[in-house]
Amino acid sequence: MLLLFVKVVMSVVFVHMRMLQEVQVIIEPSFPERLSWISVLERLITGGAALTTEHVERFKKVFRAEGLQTFMLTWLTLSATATPTEESKDDEELPPGVIIEIPDLGRLASGAGATEKNILGPYFRPGAPFRGKVTPPFELGEVIVVRGRVWGFDTRKPLVGALLDVWQANSEGRYDNDDPAKPPKAGVFLNRVRLRTDESGYYEYESIVPGPYQIGTNLWRPAHIHYHVQHPGYKSLTTQLYFKGDPHNRTDSWIRPTLIVDFATIKARHGSFRLGTFDVVLAAGKGAV
């Protein structure tokens, strides 16, 4: 039973430690030799060859007293033959692909006003996770990257740490909570994220072009992405981003020309995506707009 206990515990660890051939361990000073971590596990798992009952007893005692994490940190040591990882060369070529450069900070245009508000809609959900990709992996649809900065209208400077809630429909025009009969599970947020602007007021996320959806007879909402933006000392803003060229733009009752973004097509190694910039300007004060 004693040896079986050790076998079961170490069998689990062995799976995760197989690659650590260069790491060695001393279990007890009384061991007559310096044994590699892998060889200790193999001996325990394959029958305890060359390990006496006394060794196993000491192993079990230490393991119980200090736990697995402490045990590993205490006795795992780097092999004497190990060498430092080589420093990367400055002129080393990057793998082929597309690099999205963060635009220069510049200045807020002199004639720019506070971003226009837009309807919240019925599908907002608080508490979305912080992540840079709105959609789940392999979500169907045309890939887009949206970037921008959040500015203060009064200071004409970018706002660091502004909080953005971003949510949208999928490529078929469906939200994750638009069917009362099939509400999303708690903690599951599809096509929703929260973001914080960086030290230059910048934000960026990847998503797909949301699909339009019908709201009445011959009435359609064009493709759009919802925003709710907050920052201390400024009025919180609820608005939407729209896509230039959407045929439903001309008949939508809520669209505003200043909220329409022109997306450029960017060619990448394995396809293409559309890149758009959407800056947000918050009005100073308290409350919401």
C-alpha cells in the first residue's frame, strides 16, 4: 500500500514532467547517488527497483509534510550541463505575417466634438470578460480589427484607463440573449467584451462583421457594434459603430453619419481582414449621454 500511494501520486506528475530531462533532484542526503527526476519517477512507477522501503518512507514523509509544490521547488535543481538561453539577435527576421501598427498619438482634430450618443438596444449584458477578441474561436464571418482612442473633449487629450463595453450580433444577426426561451448560461458571454484603454488612450479588438437583422416589415437594422464607454470625470456614453457601404444604412432610423466607419481591406498571409478606426470623445461632467 505504501508503494502504491507513491506510484499513484507520481504517475500524475510524471505525465507533466517527461520533458524535464535536464532537471535533477536529490530526495534525501542518504541517497547514495544523485538521481534524475525522471529516473526516480520511472523506478517508482515500474516497481521501485533500486529504491528501498526506507527511501519510499522518507519520500512519503517529506511529500505529506510539505506538499507537491514545495517538494518540487525544494529539490528540483538545474543540471550542471545546462546553458543559458541564447539572446535574440536584433536583426533576426520576424515570421511572415501582418503587423498592425498603433497610429501616432497626434492630436484630436480641432473641430471634433463629443461623440454622438446612440440607442442602447435591448441586448446589453453587464460583466463581460476582459479580452481582445470579441467573437469565439472560428466564428463564421468576415474578420475585422477595430482600433481607436478615447479622448476627453475638454482637455483634448487621450483618456488612460477608460472602460469600454463592446457587444454585437453574430454574422446571422443574432445576439446571445435574444431568445427568451434559450437564455445564455451564467458566465457565458458570446460576442461581448470589456476593454481598458492603455497609457495613450488606445484600444483594439478583433471581431467579425455583424449581420443585419429585421425589426419589422421591410425594416432592417444595419450592421453595427454597440459601445458603452466610461471614465471618471466624464459623462458615460452609449453609442454604436456603423459600417460604410451597408445597404441598410439609408433606411435606419437611428444611424448617425458621424458614427459610420470606412474599413480598409488588409491582405494577410492566409487571407484578408478589414481594418477600421473608431475614436470616442467623451464630454466632461457626470451622468450619462
